[in-house]
Amino acid sequence: MLLTFEKRVVKNQEMRIKFQDKPEKFLDSEMDLNDIIEELHVVATTPELYHILVELNSVQSLLGLLSHENTDISVAVVSLLQELTDTDTLTENEEDVEVLIDLLIKEQVVGMLVQNMERLDETVSEEADGVYNTLAIVENLIDFRPEFCVEAAQQGLMQWLLRRLKAKMPFDGNKLYGSEILSILLQNNDDLRRTLGELDGIDVLLQQVNVYKKHDPGTAEELEMMENLFDCLCSSLMLQPNRERFLKGEGLQLMNLMLRERKLSRGSALKVLDHAMTGAEGADNCNKFIDILGLRTVFPLFMKTPRGQKKKGPSEEEHEEHVCSVITSLLKNVTSTQRLRLLAKFTENDHAKVDRLMELHFKYLDKVRIVDNKIEGERQRLKADGSEIDESMENNFYLRRLDSGLFILQLIDYVMMEICASGAPSIKQRVLQILSLRGGSIKTIRNIMREYAGNVGDDKEPEVREVEQKRLLQLVDKF
């Protein structure tokens, strides 16, 4: 079969050269070539034969056909490559597949695929399928070799994805898939986040999500794409230069407007704000947020958690986490008059925001106590069995506690301590009054914050971590 394939490739090339201006003369050879490519799909069902494809140089022949003058041929090759690299095949026959994947990567397959996509006309359904299958090949390769992300992006994929998102075309499966691939590329890689920023990707993403400021996505698929775009923004904002681009591109103003609208984009906009403002790198965005009257937007969301719209959008816990995180970042990052404006919010309307903060404190303290009781039960059983609780188990326990509400409780209690230390004396009086009424304990809050200080910023520079720990412990001493 492979020999027949090679013969038909050569025959088609010869006929095209011989009868350049007479397509009817080489049409039969083209149809024969297309047929044998279709027949090769059977190889995808037997990965143990992949090494023969490689040894007989058939892979190079297939890749050469990606630039064939007839896009029907290149699309047929794309369909075959998609099936050969299908993730089910990859995971079940890893050793057999490895030889094919390594060769595809060595031959810079993504660069060839991108060049082919650039000439495809997506108004033709077969060619639109070709684009979709190309993106599937990229996803398959990245699944098998996650480190291949950087190389793939450098072969023109990132530029193509941004152009495709910008293209004035109706929403379709390819736009959704493109947003998904971009989100995968940006997930854990600062080099690709930097590349995105340098390609004006922050502006592209802001332009794309701007559509959802006043309009909800029309379908579940479009909603998924919108969330992918917001995820791309969140990932890219992990890199400091992109925060500056976000600030200059008026990303804060757009997110603030989205928070005011009761649309499905509101929850995602809040998550983006959280990413833009967190850490010392978020200081400029925090100051600007107060300048654009963002406090008027974020505090109503703090006071009342919006109800989920038919299970769409963030959960109650996610919403409260992001709001508390934004307020935490503001307290850590803003100074002078802006800080006074922020602290003044907690005395408005007879300390209503302090009351809400305490309500959240008790809500999440109860959640943490439930998980703590479960973990204590597990500890007792392990001790009874004579098992030792090692460091990895302790870390696992701590992560479970964070997931079950401890992380949000730490944010809430940080805000409580910060406003008690820096705000009007009446704030601390109200906090102590509510603690007394509800049988709460200052000692419990101090213990939570000491534990927070002990675990803060493991991913940060030692100096930064030390400063943050010192600040937290000073607050504990003042409280």
C-alpha cells in the first residue's frame, strides 16, 4: 500500500509538470492519489505499523503533500495525520507512536500545517474541516509532548490563532477550537505569555471579550469560547509586562463596565481583575482601579453574591474568593488618599461592609471546621494503624483545607485585620462586638493568620516572602 502511495505521488507530480495548463490531463492521477491517502487511514488502527511509515520515508512524502496545489489533497493528508495522532491511539500504544511523533516534530510539522491553513477557505465546508483537523493535530501533539507548546507557537501558530480570533467571521467550531488551543499554550508558560504580549495579543483578547459587555453568548459553545478568552487573559496577566499592556489597553475600564452589567461575562471579568491586581506587580492596576471609581462596582458585589444564572458562570465560592482577593490586593497595594478612600468604605452605612465581612468569616470558618474534623478523624485512624504521617500527607491535608474554604477565610481575615489596624477605631469595635455576640474568638483569627503567614508565597523571592510574612505577623500582634 505504501509503495502504491509513493508511486501515485510521483505519478501526480509528473503529470502536473507535463500538463501544467491542462488540468483534465492530471485529474485522474489526482483522484488516484486522493484514494490511496484515504486507504492509508487503515494504518491508524494498527500503530505497531507506524515505524514502517517512518522507515520508508512515507511521513516526509505525506508532509510534502501539505503544500500540494490542490487543497483537496492537503486536506486529505491533514485528516490522515489527525487520525494517526489521535489521543486514544497515543495513550494506548505509546512506544509505537513515539517514533512518528518525534519525526513530525523534527520535520517542523506545525509550520507546514500553519502555511496550509493560511490558504484554506473556511467558507468551503471541507476546507473548514481541514482547519479543525489541523487544530486537533496540534492538540494531540501537545497532549503527548507538553513541552512542544513553545516550539509549536514559534512556528507561526500563535500569530495564526490571533488572526483567526480577530477575523470578522461568524462564530463557529473553529473559532471555539482556536480559543481552546490558545488557552492551552498560555497555561503554564511565561515565554508564550511574553510572545502573546509582543504580538499585541492582550489588545486582541480585549477586543474579543468586549463583544460580551452588553450581549450574552448565543449558545453553550459560544459561552465556552468566551470563557476560554477570559482564561487566556488570566494566564497572560501572570506576566508583569502584560499587566502594563492590560492597563494601557484600558482593560480595567472594560472589566469594570462588565461588572456593572448583569451579563454572563461579569464573573469572568471579576476573575481577570483578580489576576491583574494580585501581588506587588498589581499596584499600578490597583491604583488605577480606584481612579476609575472601581470601588463603587466591586463593593456591591462584595455585599451581595449574585445568584448563579442557570448554573452558568462562577459558583458562589468562586465569586466570593475573587471579590475578597481583589479587596485584599487593594489593601496591600494602594497608598495615601486612595487607601483612605478604600478604608472609608468600611464605615459607610453604619459599618455594613464590616457586618458582611464578619458574616463571611463565620460562613467559611464553619466550612473549615467541617473539613478539619474529617482530617482529624483520618489522622486518628492512621495513628491507630501505626502509619506515619509524612510531609507529603501534611501538604495534602493543607491543600484540602485550602480548597474547602481556608483560602477564602485567610483572605477575609487578612482584610479584617488590615482594616482594624489602619481604619477608624469604630471598625475594630464593631468586629469585636460581632465576635462577642456570635461566640467568636480573636485567638482563632490570630491562629488562622499565623498559619497563613507560615505558608505565604512559596513561589515568591525569599526577600518578598519575608516582607509579606513580617507584615502579616505585625497585623496579628496589633489585633
